[in-house]
Amino acid sequence: MHELILHHYPASPFAEKARLMLGFKQLSWRSVIIPPVMPKPDLTALTGGYRRTPVLQIGADVYCDTALIARRLEAEKVTPALLPEGLEFAASTLAQWADSALFLHAVSLMFQPESLAARFAKAPPELVQTFSKDRAALFSGGTVSRIPTEVAKHQWPTLMARLEQQLAREEGEFLLGAAPCIADIAVAHCLWFLRSTPVTAPLVDAYPEIRAWLDKVLAAGHGSFTELSSGEAVEIARAAEPAALPEEDFEDPNGFAVGEQVAIAATDYGVEPVEGQLLFAGAEELVLRREDARAGVLHVHFPRFGFRLDKR
């Protein structure tokens, strides 16, 4: 059995989501630190061009997007459940709201000049410029755009009030009950991100119930991990065989057939397409076969929701 390898960098909020999922599941994993900005040559050797952080690698199988990573970790270890039985729809839908609406508000608030100055206080000016240009490119060409800072500030109390209302229920101390799930982790990574500067931390810590809940979610930690170089991860992929494909009786609504040459790309941001042979198309997951000169034959996995298929 191949090890879980997470390609990430410390300050990434979605990487924190993945790390918390690994900690919640109490899994052991290998940590590959990748650059926060392009180029990322070893990562793109594995993904074929997908650049968003994080990416989960298991041998020659590469999983893109934390929504799909959550489902793969659920298959890796059933309990504790990220998607509790009977709450799968509520948990995944609340997580999707957090990863989109809540996250975009957090990004806007974090990227106001005062917050950026605090975040990069010890960084050279050229690094700040490179980071800003990279993030502008990341959000270019997709369906979402940055929320103006004044709008994010205006709407933030409403978002926090709704979270407080959800946490005030008698059914349990977490968002959907007595135990945390993917919904808690998805909301938590956005608030963790804001807590990283003294400018934005009060936007979270001013709400005592939310602050106490967040501390409990973050207490899950990141599991047990050891470092691995990106080059070693590429060699692991090259030496491995992709796992067996999922089995599902599903007909693609747009008529895509297994064996076709296609491109898969995110629709919101980070829209660089990945090309390859379509091997599997299910209700939740898409799998491409691609071959790389360094990494060999790979199966690259994407979620269906939030991504598009195009013929090549």
C-alpha cells in the first residue's frame, strides 16, 4: 500500500483544510513543501498543469481539490467520518459554501493593504510583488472575482451571526451535531487564515462562541507526518502503478465517453486545463490518464462539481 503524500505549503488555507482532515482521521502521511507561487515543476509533472494547493498523491494516483481529497480520505479510513451517515448532503453543501463564499470573503479581508503588510512584514518587497502577481493570475479567466474589501467588511458580521446561530443549537457543540465533520473543517480553515495576522484576527476572536468552537476543531492537529522532497515524490509516482479505477453505473450527461481525449479545468479560479485520456466519469469524480517524461503513467483525479470537461 502506498503512503499518503500531501503537496502543500504552510500558509495555504486549503492546505490547512487538508492537514486538519488528516489529523481528524489520525492518519500518517508524507509532507512535500511546494512553492506558494508558480512555477512548480515537480507538482505540475504530477498534475499535468493543475496548480492549486494542496494536492494528494498516493503512488501514481493524484487527487486534486480538497472536496475530492476528503472523499478519498473517507475511503482510506471510515471513522471518524468526515461525511457522517445521514448528513452527507448537509455536510458537503455547508463545506462547499465555506470553500467558496466564506473563503472569498476571507481572501478579500486578508488582502487589504494593512493585513498584507502584517502578513509579509519580514518579506522582501520583490517577494510581495511576485505573490500579488501570481494571485492575480490565479483569479484570471475564471467565474469568480475578488470581493471588494468594503463589501467583505460590510457582509462579514452577517456570516458570523449565521455561524453563531448554527452553533447555538442544542443538538451538539459542532456545526452539525456532537462531533466535527467536513463542514467544521471547511469553515475552520477560512477562519484560521484570518487569524494569521493581528489585523484580521479580531474578525474571528471577537466572537467568543466561534472562537471556542474553532479552538476545538483546530485541536485535532495534523496527524503524524514526515518530510519528503518533491523530487522523491515524482520518483515514487514513476515507480508505482495506478490503482484500480472506481466502479459506477453512470452516464455522462454531456455524452463524454471513456477513452476520449479531454481536458479538465476548474471553473472558478486556477483554470489551467489538464489534458489526458478520460478513464472514468462518475457522479462525483473524474479520472484522467496522462503520461509524464519524469513521473511516468499517472491517474489524475478531479471532482465533477466545480470542474468542466472539454473535448480535445
